[in-house]
Amino acid sequence: MTISALQTLAQQASRISGPAIPELVRKQALLCILDTVGCVLAGSRTEEAQLVLACEPGDGTGLVSVFGTPHRRALREAMRANAYLGDVLELNDLIGGHASIGIVCASLALGEALGSSGIHVMEAAVRGIEVTSRVYDAVYPTLRRYTEMGMVPVGIPSTFGAAAAAAHLLDLNEEQALNALAIAGSLAGWCPAEVIFGNGGTVKPMLFGAQPADIGTTAAYYARAGMTGPKDLLDSKIGYFSTASTDGSFDADVWRDRWALEQPRRKLHACCGYLHAPVDALGKLRQRLGDAALQSARIEVRVAPYVADVVSKARLPNSPNDARFHLQYCLAQVVCGADVILPEHSIGVSEHVQRADVIDAMQRITVVQDAALAHYHHCRIDLTDTAGNSSTQTVAAPRGSPQEALSNDEVIDKF
């Protein structure tokens, strides 16, 4: 009898514990925890931190820590606050979309509330990240363009993953865990593209980590109490795969000897992952030709059409969050000497957009949709100087991608 993708995922997740987890996967999971906590600590020093703490006031009797602050909150409030803080600077990793920010924050918060062991929490994080990655990878290769569906494939996969992590910490049986995943997917937010790439205000960090962590954990409690959910939610003709992609499907065989955590995608730059390849390509050009070559040249940036749809913007960035998703703005920082996009580039955006060199650089950058480029890791930059001389730089794997992975020491240095 054919079983659904969600049933297969629940079965796979139930086997992710103890010696079934390879040592490399364990080590990468610990680095994900470290990296995520570092992102939360960095985010706790932003103006948005005060905003989210005011929105999650608590009554002073909470059991769970809000990292980087003296505050404690109830379980759901604390995990939402931590995940929001960890996402606000766009430094959290890209494994399974953005799996760690929701999964790690859910696992740490629930583990602290339950008094779970560190090993149990680590196993929960592995389950959550792997489930998230497997759902995400089922749709991303044939993802519908954002201009067609308006939904970013991060929030829903991460919600399934958070449910898998919470199910492990709550010791749910396989049937209960399956229902936790089904309920989580039913309640998940649709992660609107306008919030992330458009005029999204300050709510965006809730979508990638806070909301998935909260909903996934709540779903696990619902399942423990006996509530059930739709087991064909992923692969029915009206399910998530059909909604988010043109040819989405889950191949269980692909994941028999494969782990997402064996090929981590982590962030070096404090900006959207869609910007990393162009930033690195332009940086390579500057290193090769010298700073002066970029000061008056025309810069043509070729990226995948779905990338250009959402991060190429003719206007100036209108907020720190908008700056993190603004291709021309971040490339202008490279023209002006940056090798890495830092939190300061977005936090101080109001000052940066008053600089003549930044404005001049942005005006010389043209973004081109190139259908030959199929992935956000791919980019080509053509630079033409005032004498008509041209230079080209391509990137197929930015720093932090599996092909150009950050070393363990680099992840620790980032923390």
C-alpha cells in the first residue's frame, strides 16, 4: 500500500536518534546550535529586540530564557522572541531554507522547559532540520515564481520540522508524531513574499523562525492530546507540493543515505542568501582589478529570474530589513570597499543612503534576469569601464554554500 510523503517523513524521523546519527551530522548539529545562539545574541542588541520583548511581555514567571537578555518567558513567548531575534539580522543559516532558526529555538526552549538532556535536544534539532530540508528540497527545484504564488517556501517546511523536533522531546509515538506534522502543516502561515521582499515592516523575522517554532510545538502538544491532522497534506492533488511547485514530489530513496546536515549552507553575509553570489562575484572583481576599477564602471549583474523578481529594486532601501534584501544596495557596499556584508550595513542604512559614493554606485548597477541561471548560487557580473573595456566574473557557489563551506573554525569565529 502506498503511504503518503508525510507518513514516510514521520517514519524517517522516528529513526533519527542515538547511534543512527552519524558523528559528522552530530557535529554539524552542534555548530547549528552555536551559530543560531550567536545570531540570537547579535539580534538582542538591535532596536527590534526592544520591540519584540515589548510584544512578548510575560508575567515574570516564565521558565525559558531569552538569550542575551535578563528576561525569562513562558515557553511559546520565549521561543518566539529568540527566533525573532535570531532572524532579524539575516545571519541565520540556509540549511533547508532557513531551518535552524526555528528548529534550534524550539528545541532549546522546549528542552529547557522540560528539563531535557543536551543529547535529547541535539537529537530533536537533527530531526527538525532533516525533516525541514526534505520538505524544502521536494519543492525548491521546481518552485513556482514568487510573482505567480507569492509564497516563500521557508515557513511551511520549517513548521513541519519544528513539529518533528517537539515530538521527539515530548516522546510522542510514531502515529502521534505523524499527526503533529500534519497538524503543524495545517496551521502553518503561508509566509508571504511581500513581507520578506517587499514593504514588509518589522514583522518579517516572525515568519522564518518564530512562527514555525511556535506552531510546530503547539501542534505536537495537540497531537499528544489526541488531535489528528491530514496525512496527505503534502502530496495530494491539492496539497503543498502542488501549490508551491510545478513538479514537487518526495523521493524517500534519495534520503536513505543522505543527510542535509552533511552539506550545510551557512551565512557569511548579513543579508538575504539571494544576494551572496552577486556580492562574492563583485568582490572577486574588485580583488582582481583593484578598487579604482569599480569607481566609474557600469556594472551589469545577471541572476536567475526568480531572484531578480524579488531583490532587484529601483528605489533606495526604506528600512534596515529592506536593506538586507536589496541587491543594488548591498552591491554598492562592495563597490565602496566591503568584503563582507555586515550587520552595520543594514542597521546604519539611513546614514549609508546619504553617502554620495553609495548613491553613485547604486545608479551604475543594472540587474538582468538570465534564464540560463537556474539557482540563487549562480551569478555573472559584467563590468565595463569608461574606456569600453570589459571584465566578467561568474560565481556558482558563494562562500558558505556546501561547495564553498565555512570551516568549523569559521563558524566559531562568526559566533
